[in-house]
Amino acid sequence: KVSLTIDGRKVTVPEGMSVLEAARHAGVDIPSLCYLKGVNEVGTCRICVVEIEGSKNLQASCTYPVSEGLVVRTNTKRVLKARRTVLQLLLSEHPQDCLTCYRNTNCELQAMAHRFNIVEIPFHGERTTFPNDDKSVAVMREPSKCIRCRRCIGVCSAIQTAYVYSATHRGFESIISPAFGMSLDDVACITCGQCANVCPTAAIHEPDNTSQVWDALNDPEKYVIVQVAPSVRVTLGEEFGFPIGSVVTGQMVAALRKMGFAKVFDTDFTADLTIMEEGYEFLQKLKAGGPFPHLSSCSPGWIKFCEHFYPEFLDCVSTVKSPHSMFGALAKTYHAEKVGIDPAKMVVVSVMPCTAKKYELNRPEMNDSGFKDVDIAITTRELARMIRQAGIDFANLPEEEFDTPMGIASGAGLIFGATGGVIEAALRTIYEITTGKELPLPQYVQSLRGMDGLKQAEVELPQGKIRVAIAHGTGNARMLLEKIKSGEVYHFVEIMGCPGGCVGGGGQPILPLRRGWEGTIDYRMDRADSLYKAEKELPYRKSHENPAVKKLYEEFLGHPLSEKAHKLLHTSYTP
Ligand code: HC1
């Protein structure tokens, strides 16, 4: 332990902390823009400067280590003046188009300017403008809005290990960008959007597809339906002031119906279907002796990561399409037939926590219905914007239910939204199909759930003991794949591209940092807990018990892995 004085108060903290952490620990709010705990501790923005007794210069508190007897002042006139000057300099080269900016009212730079009462910018001079990078369908860059905080570099390198961003050039020309100024679309970007989630301004965000949705909804020739991913119902409320992880399924369905969708369906339905197809695919592999490990395929960020960095594992990836893509393929065949609609007139919209789903729907593999399976994907954030535009009083909406049959889902489908959920859902079904008994769930909860980067468990099946593993965030996936390459044997592996799984997706609400990335609470865990609580309330908790899935097989697909199922619901990836 180390004792120091911060603003006249004696504070005792663990050794190794920075002054910034120590101050926050003691309830003293030192502002910062570039700092991201454990990810970006580089002291570049200089907003967090403080006075340290005995030191001539102001020091960046995020990189200054605590030591015994240190005396720190965080709020002196000199400190405040320095912070204001730094902010004014940043703003002097910022576009200042707040009114029309994607992050208006949720921008850290704007909030900081407000906090420091910046009402004028005394610095005028040359400004550097950079062209936008809007070539990727999933993630877009507006480099002129970049404040060079480097959080995107930190998250893309340390957490995701995709290493897309770096700092290039010097001075006014300095820019954070993919190598050689290339577009995100032309480098090994996995489109996970984690960089957008940590960007303090609108320098990185998803392309806005909301007007395409409004256009479709206003076209009398179109039949527009929507599917909603499992995790969106526990995060959308955050955009409307609900506590983190609030379950707002009923209000969300009601809002979508008010917006004019002909049907409001649930991706959880096809998550259940995924378990049926993937469960039987896994059992086939067990019989055939491999190839192992069987790798999950529902996260498009992970698939792209595998294609770029581990193509040697593509043979092991499940051929089952993601629930999102399956839904589109079935909507334009099964549902179109049922309601007697020409699939050419159908528009399938997805609400996803994920930027990579925008990329996935544009993959050439995703058109087995004879059309593009899914037409438009919007993020949780985009849906919130649409709800606001429509003037819907979200918080006070009476709750409504999903349409049937593609809105009927089990708890197993719902927990897909959290890391470990896919494996847990698969085990509930595989165990019961092979043993005739229910999976003794309490025995596995500890090892399958939670935010540990790598999780694993062993399950006894009549075919023998199987080893399962779970990784979330592609940095953890890389570690797991390296373990496998050096001889560790697993049979079934779930990989989700985003930290926490879809609850931490790149299209989820951006929380103020102290509640989000740096919060004392783990917001991903709060969202995941809500999924686990909500699934307990559902009438079915295993995918094979979902009556709508059973009916789909009876009426349309035949049986799991049937020829029709293969045609519509499976695909393959080649390096
Ligand atoms: Fe996901 Fe999935 S769980 S990938 O995280 O398998 O995006 O929520 O919709 O497709 O079901 C996302 C979430 C989502 C798919 C499902």
C-alpha cells in the first residue's frame, strides 16, 4: 500500500496505481480523453494533467505512478488553465459541426468542452482536413474528427489483435489510420466496431442505414419485416435512460410495430434452429472423428478474423450460417410462402448489436433464398435514433409480443447474446438428445458463464468425454487457437468476435466511460445477467423444445441437416 495526498486529503491505495486511478479511487474526478484502463495508458491528450509537489512541469496523471508521500493537486488555477488550453487547441482543429454530428449529445469532446465552459476558441489558423473513409459497409471513419487519443489503436491491438490502426505522420498531418492511408475495407479489419465503441468523438462509427429503412417502410410496394438479435433487448433501454441491462423486450416490439414493420420477429427463433443444425452437425463430426475442434460460426467478426489470421482453421468452422442469415433465408422462402408474399417485394431488416452484421449480409454466400437473405442491418444505436425520430415515448409504451411463428424462441436462443451462451445452448440439446437426460446445468454454470477471457468445461456423453472451450474478443480467440495449435484438444469451441459476446457488440449503446469501459461495474456482465434472468421466465429453455422450430421442420425443412436445410441454412468459407 502507498499513502499520498490528493487535494489535501490523505489517500491510501495499492502500489502500482497511477495518480489518475488513485484519485478516482478516492472519488476525485480527474478528467481524461485518451485514457482507457489497461488498454490505452499513453498520456497523449494531456487533459488529465495535475500538479505534483516538487515537479516543475505539470504531469499526465494517467501515466504518473503513485509513490509514498506524493502530494498531488488536481484543481489548481494552473491545472485548469492547462486543461482549457489543451481543449481549445483540440477544438481549434475540430470540425465543430456538433449539430449535425453522429455523436451529438453523446460526444466526450463536446461534454468536456461543456464541463470546462469553453465558450470561445482563441486559436485560429491552418486546419487539416482529411477525407472520410466510407468504403466499408460496416465501419466508417471521419478522420477530421479524430483527436488522436489512440484508444482505437489500443482496442484493436491489445483486445482484438487485428492491429489495423496506427499513428502516422507528424504535427498537423498526424493521423490515426490503417497502414499507408488505406481504407478499412482494404485491410484486415474484422468489422467488429470495437474501435467505434471506444472512440470519444464521431471519428469512427457505423454507416447510417436508417434512411434506407424509412424508405422501405414508406414504400407501399414493399412488405417490410424485422428481426431483433438476442442482446438488443437488454441494451436498447440504456439509450432511453433505463439502468444498464434493463430488459425492454415488450417496449422494443411495440416500438417496432409503431414504426410500421409488418411483422416483428425474433432472431432467437433462428438461434434455436442453429442449435438444431449445429448440434446434429457436431454429432456427425463426433461419429466421424472430426475435424476438431468444431468452431462456432455465428459471429461474423470472428469469421473474418479466422479468414484473415487463421485460415488453416476454416475447415473446422461449422457450416451453419449465423441465426441472422438463417432468418433472412427462411423469411424469403418459408415465411413468404406462408403469407403468400412475393419474396422480391420483401425487405428483411435486422436490428443487431453488431457492425459486422452489415458486412455479413453483403457476403456473396448469404443469398440462398434466391435474393439477398437480409436487406438492411441497423445497430442498436441506429434503432434508438429511429425511435427518437418517430417521436415514440419508449419508456411509457405498453409492452407487446413478437409475431409468430418466427418470434417464438426458447431461453437457449436468448442466451446466445452473452459469451458462453452458444455452447450452453448447444449442450442443453446435445446432452439431452444423446443421453435422454437433462443437462445438469448447475454443474456447468460456473465454467460456461461470466467474463473470463477463456473458459472451458468437460462433458460426459455416451460417445465419450468432450472438451468445450469459449473465447470472446478476438485477442482471446487468438490465444485459444494458439493453444490448440500447440496440441490442446477441444471438441467444440465457441468464439464471439466481441468482448463479452454480443452484449458487448460494436453497435451497442455507447455508455459514458465511467459507466462503460472504465466503470467499477462490469456493464457486459450486467447485460448478460439480464439475459440469463430473462430466459428463466420463458416457457421453453431448450432449442429442441421450441414448438415453432419443430413445426418448421415438419412443414418445410424435413429434418436437421436435410437437403433443404443444407441449401438454405449452411454455407462454407474458403481462404
Ligand atoms: Fe449475436 Fe447471434 S448472438 S451473433 O451475438 O448468433 O449480432 O445478440 O444476433 O446471428 O442469435 C449478434 C446477438 C445475434 C446471430 C444470434
